[in-house]
Amino acid sequence: MNNIPDIIIAVDGNSSTGKSTFAKMVASEFGFLYLDSGAMYRGVTLAGLEAGVIADGKIDEAALLPVMEPLNLHFRREEGATKLFLGERCIEKEIRGWEVSQYVSPASAIPQVRNWVDNKLHAFAAGGRVIMDGRDIGTTVFPNAELKIFMTADPAVRAQRRYEELLQKGEKTTLEEVQENLKDRDYRDSHRPTSPLRQAPDAYVLDNTHMTLHEELVWTLGLLQGKFGILESPGLSC
Ligand code: DC
């Protein structure tokens, strides 16, 4: 039984707070389409790299725009997961690679790139029943989203989580380096001129410093039930 209405849920917050894990879990639990806005910025960056207009530490902005305009970037559901495609090609792996990660932050700061991604996200969400995560979804992309969640956690806990994730991937780093990097990203995310990371005034704050994923899900269910007057409780699978 699922009596959650067809709404748009916007999930924003600091990096390494588990936004995408949370959004994917809510999507699968309540039958929503999950859209990863960061993946769209990664897709544009990958296309720029492949076209040679992003290279040698530089982004040729004027040349990137005509590369981006005709791109057929879209999400498809495959094996229960939402994946990013460029035309018929699944680019989910490539967009998570080191090279894309190096350039995606400056690429996502270009206003025309943000505008292009926002328009695509609007088109994807036209059917409703969507959960989207990012940095500006509840403030800029979907200011009228029916439910806005802002995720945060203690910086020390976020750094520890990120550090363990990187170790698992086999990357060599230190906890101090990760802490510095997070501090830097928090600063850049919240101080950039276009769409800085801000908590929407009507967002519900989810501080998951001391929460398990299951507890996050129970919290969300409570929120949805309260907000939409749902009395009957769907059983949670996890
Ligand atoms: O969440 P992520 O690491 O995949 O995001 C990739 C980049 O895109 C990151 O630099 C932040 C940026 N981003 C953004 O500016 N706005 C969004 N809505 C989502 C991501």
C-alpha cells in the first residue's frame, strides 16, 4: 500500500551527508523516480572533456556551450537503479571518474550550464512523483517542491564517512586531507555567486549525525504522514 501523493521532493545539503543514498532509498521505498542533478553536471563535463573543450586545467566556456546544447542526456531506470545516458550510451561509470570530478565544480558554476541543466530537470520532473538531490533544488530549481529536505551532519562525522569511503575505493589519503577538502567544498558551495547552497526557509532539516539509514526512512515517513494527513502506515522494507 502506498498512499504517498505524486509530489516533488527536493533534497539539498552539504557534501558527504549521504544525500544520494538517502534519495535513492526514499525513491525505492515509496515508488518515486530518483533524479541525480549532480550527474547532469558530470555528464556535461564528460562531453566537454571528450570534445576537447575542457583540457589542461581549463574550460573553454564559449566552446563548451555549443557542445552542450544538442546533448541528449537523460536518465533511464535499469536493474532498479536510475542511470545517466548520453544518447544510447550509459555513462554512469565515466561520470564518476577522477577526470570528471576534477572539472565538474567549475563547470557547474557556469550560469549557462546551470540554466541548461535546470531546464532538463524541469522536463524530467514534468510527470511528478520525483525525488531529486543537489545543492539548489529546493531554492532555485524547484522552489515550489511540495517537500523540501535539507541534509546536514557534524563535519567531523562527514569527514570520517568520506574518508572510509575513499579508503574502500583504494584511494590514498589522510583524514586531515579529507577534513580540509570538505571545509573547502562547504565554503565554495555556499559562497559561489550562482545558486549558492542555502537552506530553503520551508525545508525540514535532517541532521543524520547519529542516525542510521533506517532511522532516516522512519523520519521521512513520519514527515510525509504528518504533512499529507496519511493515517495508514505503509510497511517499510528496510
Ligand atoms: O553531487 P555530485 O558530487 O555528483 O555533484 C557534482 C558537482 O555538481 C559538484 O561540484 C556540485 C555540483 N552540483 C551543483 O552545483 N548543483 C546541483 N544541484 C548538484 C550538483
